[in-house]
Amino acid sequence: MTDRRDFLKQTSSLALFSGVRSQSKAQGPTRDHSSAGPAFRAAGFESLKVYQSEQRPSYTSWVSFFPGERGQWYLTCEEVTRPENPLPQVSREKWQAMNLPVGYDKSPYQMEMVILESQDNLRTWKVLSKEPCRFQHSAGSFGQARTRDGRFLRFVWACYSLDNDLRPSDIFSVSEDDGKTWLRQAPFHDRHFFSYAHRLRMLRDGTLVLALPLSPAWGPGTPLPVRTCLNLNNTSTTQMHLCFSFDQGRTWSAPQCLYGGQNVSETDFVELPSGDLLCINNSIFANPGRQIVYRDGQRFTAGSFEKVRDGRVPETICLTADGILIGCMRAGRYYGSDDLGQTWQPLEGIPQLGPEVYQPWIHTLPDGRIACAGHYGADDPVKKRDQYLSIHLFRLEVLRKTKDTQLELTRLFDRSKNRFRNAYTLALRCDGVPLADKEVEFWYVERNQAGYDSWNKLPLEERMKMGGTLLRLRTRKDGTALVELDQLDKITDVHHSVQMIARFNLDRSDPNFKPAQTPQFEPYTVYYQDPPLQQATSRPSMRLPRSADPALCAGLRQ
């Protein structure tokens, strides 16, 4: 795509109060970090220029970055050059179907998929192979890997191919001779879809995981004759899927949908110590957040998608030994998360080097350093910018380990009246130990009032601005705070309910603790358990007359 959409969630400030509870109109969190500074930062940063085409201006774009079986590393890209004799230009009909901006027609140029290899821990590189190919705009060769027996696996965007013999489902090829020759594999997915393979990573046990976006087929003869056509009745057009291989790429599972069918064409994921996958939907898309895919042997089950609570979700991520997620957003902007992607903060210690590592791909190296690769530039047409490939290297310096917190909300029960009160206890703990003298927030909104949302349609921050009431309280010595909503006791409607949520340190004003937030509760205002049913009075047994038919009597007894 040529028009990337980035946005940063706008937030508003929270005033902090000490003493007893205060009441105000609800507002969202702010990035008011403590003077204690960041909990972690980048150190020892360096930028390594890896490869540039000999033809100027150079076009070397769209990297894939992955390890080999013996400690080597591989970096791939697309190199586009002007041949001495221009190649046949695509037909006007095909150009219209692609619907790319003026200047992006690469059909007359020579395109090659390049594989670079490093055997000295990323310090030097050599060209291992160059495969000529014909694609419009991009081959989309982001999904590549090296197997444990030394084979290269490559996925491409076959729907962009200019070769008539390449079907849109012919996306998978294998090389057994270091990229010199490639063998096309069987069609990978159903013919009704076009695919845009984006990530291919190998897990610790050798399982391969492919992130595969699928969209309805487009072009002449389909309901979408032009690439940018959109069926307005569809709830989504491009859905992210995961495919799994347990035999090093020889067979693959059927695509498994991710992110609840949202419009997502790019993603990344890391393997957690548990073996589960943590997948991120980055802030280029409408609903940034995370989703955990739980693993049980060869079965992967996607959990619920969670929207990010605060910060920008990067495009590519890696997990450090300290349990911190580090990620990069094009071009060269880095972020970190110490709560597995629920909140993100800008990473300090990275210099501004212009548009390096565009369309980034990040890894944690065996020695603990972080390496991120990409190309210099953007989604550029040929001859606009002198592009090159580079790798950013740095260490993560953990200055302070933030502590996990737990926040519980419990409704109080009045035994004398045998009913639940409109009062609640908030309990704040750190590893089971009560946290005293800490500010916690409690927001609530009554049913059908401004800010109430039955279907979780709007972000919480928007709802808090619309209405409801925000209380700020201090925890006592035992780590608890009391919320009493006595005004609700006058309500008699048994269907009346209140939505409520409690949270701690979402603005990270206390630098020593991670944020905590309860789920949203919606208790009924009038609430008690129905009295038990009284035991039914026993009925007298039916006596049959002595003259009754024996067969009929037997049937009645049954």
C-alpha cells in the first residue's frame, strides 16, 4: 500500500488528589512520567549499512530477516534496476486493475529477490543468490525462513505477479541449494482468495508459524474488478490468519483466523516462555492491541483480542530475557512494553537517523542484543530515493524493574438484610502484599446514561469523556479503599444496572509499579438471591380398585 495511516491515541490529563475520595467528570490518562526516568533504555546503539545496489539511485526494499541452522543470519530484499533493454510493459488493462499511483509501474524494470548471508554475527555480508522475477510493485517476499536441514522457504504475493503461469494461490517455493534454484509447491490456499504473506518465524521446537492475510480475489472476472474496490457490505476485507507447520515446512495447517476478522494486513508475534504466542496488531490499523494464541501440543487456540490500554503498538516485536517487549515502527521509531503489550512507551537511547529500517523486522540475538533490519526510505517509486539496507543494533539496559500489581473489586454483602449493598471494596496488592497510600480510580455509569455501552463499541476513554462519574481514592494500610454509592439505594427497578471499572497507575506516574485494571463489572443495583423454594406438600398415593385389570395396573405402576 502507498498510503500508510499512523495515529497516536489522544489522551487527556488526570489531576491527582490526596486524602479522602474526590469526585469529578471522567477524563482519560496522560503520559505524565515521573522524574525517576524510564525503567529501561537502549544502550550501545549502532547502525550498520548492509547492502546497496550498484545502480543509482538504488532500489533495495522490503526485507525479510531470519536466522540459520548453524548460527548464520539471512537478510533478503527486492532489488530493482533499469535493464539495458526495457522489459515488456504491462497491458493497460492490468495496470488499471492494479490501480497503483503514477510512477509505480515496475514492469519495464529488472526485479530480483536477493538473499544475503552473514556468518560473523551480522558484521559482514555476502550475496548468496539473486533470483530474477516479474512482479508489479513488489514480490512481497516478506515470509522467508531457513529450515534446520538447510532449505530456504519463501512465500510471495502471487497476486502481484506478471507471469501468466503463476496462479494467485502459488505462493510457496522451496530451495535446497542455497537459493540457486527454486521448486514451486502445491497451491497453498483456496482460489477464492488473494494472499499477502507477511511473517514467517520458527519457534523453539522447530514449529514454523506463517502470518497470512487473506482478502477476496480481485481483478477482471471477479466481483472486485480493481485492486482497491471495496464491498461496503463486508465487515472486513483483509483478515489475518496463522498457518502452522510441524515438519519444517513440508505440510501446513489450514489458515486460522486472528483478531476477530478485523481489517489487518500486517502483524508480528513472539513465542512466550509458556510456548503460547503473543500477537500484536500495530497502530497502523484501526484497533491496535494484542491477542494471545494458546498452545497445547499441535493445537493452537486464539484467545480474545485486547485493545491496547495506552501507547503506540509497533509493527515488529521481540522478547528479551527480562520479559520486556521491544518493537519498532517505521521508520526507526522504537517502543517498549513491560506488561506484555498492554501498554507501550517510547524507547530512549535511539538517535534519529532519518528513514532507516522502513518496514522493519526485529530479533533478539543469542547474545542478548537487539537487531532490527529494514530499508532506507519508504514505499518509494523507482529512482526517487537512493535506498540501502541497514541493521540497527543495541542492548537493552534495564534501569529499574517495575513490579506487578493486582487490583480486585468486590461487592459488599449486608447479612442483616440478606442482600448486596451498593458499596464496593478495591484491594490493591503487589505479589500478594497490600499497597498502602496509593491512588486508585473508580469510574461508574448508570444504565442508559451517557457513557453506558452495552456492546463495548466505544473505547473506555471516549465513554469517560461522555459521562459517568470518576472517583479518586487512597488505599488504606491494608491496601483497600471503600466505594459507597448510597444514592443508588433508592432505586427499586430490578433491571437497573451500573457499569464500573477500577484502575491503578495507568499514567505510570508511580514509576515502580505496572498499571492494573479490573474488568468492567455490571452489577444490578437491586440484588439479592431469591428465597429457596418451599418443599412441596406430598400427595397421597393412588390406590387402584381390587377389580382393576392386572395389565392396566402394571402399566400405571410403571
